[in-house]
Amino acid sequence: MHTMFPKYDVIVVGAGHAGCEAAAAAANLGSKVLLITMNMQTIAQMSCNPAMGGIAKGQIVREIDAMGGYSGIVTDQSMIQFRMLNKSKGPAMWSPRTQNDRMLFAAKWREMLENTPNIDFYQDMVSSLLIKDNKVYGICTGLGHEIRAKAIVLTNGTFLNGVIHVGEKNFTGGRVAEKAATGITEQLVALGFESDRLKTGTPPRVDGRSLDYSKMEEQKGDNEIVGFSYLDTKKIAVSEQKSCWVTYTNDKVHELLRTGFEKSPMYQGRIQGTGPRYCPSIEDKISRFAERERHQLFVEPEGFNTVEIYVNGFSTSLPEIVQHQALRLVPGFENCRMFRPGYAIEYDFFPPTQLKFSLETKLVGNLFFAGQINGTTGYEEAACQGLMAGINAHQKVKDLEPVVLKRSEAYIGVLIDDLINKGTDEPYRMFTSRAEFRTLLRQDNADLRLTELSYRLGLASQARMDNVIVKR
């Protein structure tokens, strides 16, 4: 029988932050990799905010970079603003954060993947896995192709049976205007896996030309751009940075939002999944923190060459009309035009207690999970799991020992240990408070902690190792 596809070492399903890092890691270690995605145009899509890093998350991006992953380099090459957070505290607490050009970020990621030998690409949906004797040996696609591999990494994000909610309307989808993925959950549940639902949300995007910035506070970037990568990456000049702006909600905004509560999918019980506690929707904020007279909104540009603005702090699934009316009561937004409304999305995840520390599933050999399928939230959390799943899929295929980072070695170690030992029933986000060794897990020493370990594996380059030796 003629097949279009060779047999791969590793197939990565999904090309978000987790999938991209997984494909890069396995390929750079020497595995033959297929990265399969439903849409080649949305590789490394920043589905929510156009930013990377921040407190604890910034440390994770530095760790990914120290290990030889790509997120730090891509972030540096696509940033429009850099800030080192927590500068008022000691240097062990400092945390890097960038605003990024959303389109440039995805373009750079794709370019880096295309320039990585050993990675093939294919656009198709994966509808089921090929499993025999409790071992996975390939995938079956929506177009009916069977593709063989020694290991599979699932990084499905919010696509598994995704349902999008805006007010009283809901429809299936993995992201707005993108089809959901079906088949995989049902198959895994039939095999004895436990699955559950989570939800996350995103704010409206607005037309920057319709805003009055004179009513907001300007937030400029730093005068020194440190960036994320330990390699010497090309970054923008300090003077080229774009500003963010800060404004606030008020009582009038809150009153108007409350009028939509009876049409809110959250309050009418139409959404069963638990949402991220630390990224509450605006409806959550005004009901849970009723005593607060105002909430901060960050007005963030989506890139260098677009007027689209991301309204950070205004995540919502209320009806569009309510979103629009409420936004117009925010200082500076009196004439705002909406590009697209905020929405909530509910999706399947698999409680991560079903995994080994290598991120391989306990029930099915050679099958690895990374990212939101494990109940995490955040690009950085997804990317670091992708990195580790990619490394460990390669190790498994080559009959080598799995790589497990300790809690004392990396935030990545804390995250995976937390997931596997404690599980999660809400979207898991990394905080410094989760790490008992946080003062040792600094953003400036991730290379000293991790590069040598990765170099010995064959992932971190000689150049990275040389830098560490000089630094030591």
C-alpha cells in the first residue's frame, strides 16, 4: 500500500506553544518528527494576550532557553516592549516580561521550526490514535491517513470538544473562527482515561484609533532591554519600544455589566468547567470583589503595524452589546469600536495524575501529554511542558532514561511535580509561591542551573555551554 508518510520517531499533535517546543526539542536531539496541526496558519498563535513572561512565568521562559528551547529567542525577536518586573525588590525576585507583536511572534516561530532539520509538517485533524497492547504506534487523521510513529505527543490546547460562549450564544470551536477537534477524548475515555472540563476566557479587542490616550496613564518600556535568551539575540532598540496604557473601570461600568448577568453563561450554569482563579473575568471581579470601586485595565498594542488593541483585565463572556456599552464608560474608551468581542471557551483536559514524571501516560505507553490538556493555563506553562515531553518522547524512542527536573532545580520541575502529585481541578498557573526554593530559582541563573544538564543530553548547543563556563 502506498503511504504518503515515512515512519516517524515522534509525532506532535498540535502546533501551539507546547507543540512547537516539543517538536523542536525532539528534532534537535535527533528524532525524526512530524508536527501535525489543523491549520498551518496558526502555528504558535498567541490566542490570548500578546505577552510573554512576568512573575514566575518569566523564569520559566529563561529555563526553556537555558535548556535550548526556542521560546526565549522567538520572544526576543518579536518584542515591542520589555520590562523587568519586581525591580523594587532584591534581584532574586526580578522577573522579565515582554509585550510582543502577535503576528511576528508566530512568524518567527514558524521560521525557526522550518529551519530545524528533522521536522516535517502536515495540516490535518487527528481524529484517533493507533493503539495496540497498551502502546501507541501512530495516528489516524480526519482525511483518513494512518501515520506511524514510535511516540506521540498530544498538545491539543483548548481544541478537544471546545465550546465557545458569548452571552446566550454558544458554538463549537477551538478558538474563535476555528473548528474544534473531536474523537480523541472519546477514544481515551473508552480506554479508561479520566477527562474533565475547564474553561478560560479572553477579552474584547478594540480599534486603537478610537481610543483617547490623554485620559490614560502611559506605561513605557525599560531603559535597558535584558530579554529572555542567554544567546545574543537581535532585539529592538530602547527607543523603538511601544507604550502600554493604564485606565480603570468605575461604578458605572460595573452597574452596566451587572445588567448582562442574567444572560451570562457563567451565572446561568451553561458553563460547567472551572475557570482560572488568577485571571478572573470582569464579571467575576465585580461579583467577587464587590467592595472594589475600580479595576485596572491594561491597554496593550497587538504589534508594530496594527491598530488592534488587547484590553487586558476585561476578560468576559457577556453578550457583545453589554461588553460594548460597558467599555464605552471606561475613561479613554468613550468612542471605542470593537474588533471582536471577548468570549469564554470550555474544553476537555485529562487530570495530570494519570501521567508519569516524564509526561508519558501511565495507561498507554509512548503517549505523552503537554500543555492545556494537562490542566495548565499560560503560554509559558505550556511551552515548558512541551519541551520536557519532546525530550522524553525522544529518550523513550531511543531507549534512554527519562529526564525529570527536580523542584530545587527549576520552576519547570515544580510545575510538573505539582501536576503529577497534586493534580488540578482548575487551570494551573505558575506562581513564585509554589516554589519552596524560589530564591534559588532566579531569572538570571537558569543557565547555571540547567544548561549543562541539557548539553549532556545533546540539546543545548556548544555555544550555550561555552557561555556558561565563562559565566561561572
